Amino acid sequence: MVNKVKVHTSIAAYDGNAPAVVTIGTFDGVHIGHKEIIKRLNDVAAKENLESVVLTFFPHPRMVLQKESEIKLINTIAERKEILSKTGLKHLIIHPFTSQFSRLTALEFVRDILVKKLHVKKIIIGYDHRFGRNRTATIDDLKLFGNQYGFEVEEISAQQLDAVSVSSTKIRKALAEGDIQTANAYLGYPYTLHGTIVKGKGIGHKLGYPTANLKIAEAYKLIPKNGVYVARSAINGKKVFGLTSIGTNPTVGGTSQTIETFFLDTDCDLYGSTITIEMLTKIRNEEKFASVEALQSAIKKDESFARNFLAENYAQ
């Protein structure tokens, strides 16, 4: 059974007094590489009788320090929190990242946060980790602080870190290309889109394929390439499958991006509901068809593809 993690909304809110093993990172995607690091953290905690602590930040530092950055994240903060909460950690700290926080010196960060607040006895961190104001301090500086304050620094090797950073890059690239199965393989779970069902223009209904129109509140969430996908969700506790179309509906003169799902063999009013769509595989790119009839014919083929895919991969 996985421990129930204690989630802290800031470093100040952390109330643990026991010595801890800590790792620090943005953990966007919480993919298989990240989970290896957290597994190591948990193993050390169990072996050395320490509290396991992950310190992560939101907003993403680039959102704060590079205002012009159009960074898109694999996980919303709610998704990151949910996934990290299932990794067997004892403590998850989601600290608000601000420009003021970024100005802490390396000494202030180590002395006031790691030592005085988190009671660090061991830190597991990447060999290339930089911290403190203007990110001037290195892992060698951290080791010197460790000697001074009585904590050990365990380096995550270049090879391990490569696996983590390559995974994140490949996940983003795969999603941008609509390659959901590659993204899911690196994540270790299906890529999700979470939001509220809102009223659309009713185009799907007129075509004979009524859709649920998903509105995602977080503008920074990475949306896969426009196209049609096989998807899965849960409605009233029941697993349902469907076709999710991401795009602008060019055949009927649409201009703004929508995320619409036609659920197979399911008929219920979802307006106002909050749901999560799990992306399973891509069927095709978005196309502008010559007529509404041609679009209907394409959707029929999409449905046939989806049913065959589900029969092969998700048969009960």
C-alpha cells in the first residue's frame, strides 16, 4: 500500500521536524525518469529512517523569470500534485515561485530552507544542479555547504539525468506531433486533458455525432497537435471511450481551437461536468473537407478505426 503523502502549499507550511532526504525539481510530466529519482529517494528514506521530501515549484520558474516565455507544461499543477501523491512520498512541497524567492542567495537557500526548515540530512540532486541568486551556485558549492551543515549530497549521474531530460523533450515533441503512443510510453500513463464541459456550437449534433466540448482553464497546458484521437474517460464512475477532435473545425468555417469528444455508446448530458480525457492514440490529422458529407464520411471511418483499436487493445 502506498503511503498517503502530506501536501504542503509552501516551504513555510512544512511542519516536519524529523531529518529528511530531499530532492528538488519542476517534475513536469512526472514521467518514468522522474519516478526513478523518487524511487531512489524513497529507498534512501526507508533505509536511513528519514522523511522523504520532494520540493517543487509553481508557477514554473520560466513563467516568472522570462515573462515573454510561451512555455507549455505537460502537467497542470493539479495533475502534477495528483501523480506525485501516488509515488509513495511522505511529503510534497509545492512552493510558490516568485521573483523574490529567486533572489535568495545560495547560503540563504541552504541555511534557511534546506537546513532550518526541511532538516535535510541527505539531498539527491542532479550533477548539473544550479541554485541561488542568478543560479550561480553549483553542486560543488552544495557539497561544501553539506560539510558545513552536516548533510550528504548524492549526485544523480549524467546518464540518469539525460534519461529524465530526454524523456521530457521527447514527450513534448511527441505531443506536438500528435504521437500520443510515444508520449504515453515515456510518461508511463496516458496523457490527460482535464477541464469542464461547456456548450459548443452544436455542430457535432447536426452531423449525428454529438460532442462534449472541453474547456481547459490552464492556458499553459500543452495541447497535442490538431487531429482526431481515440480517448478514454470516466462518466458517473463508468469507463467510456470516444473520439476526441482537437482543432478549429475548418470544414464548417471554424477559427478557434476546440477540444470535442464524441463518446461511443454513451448518451448523457455532461454540461457543467468536470472530466478528464485520457489520450490513447491518434487516428489522423485535422483536415478541411470539401463538404459536410465528406466530413461525416471521415468521422464514420474514425469511429470504425477507434472501435477496431479498442477491440484489439482494450477488450474487456
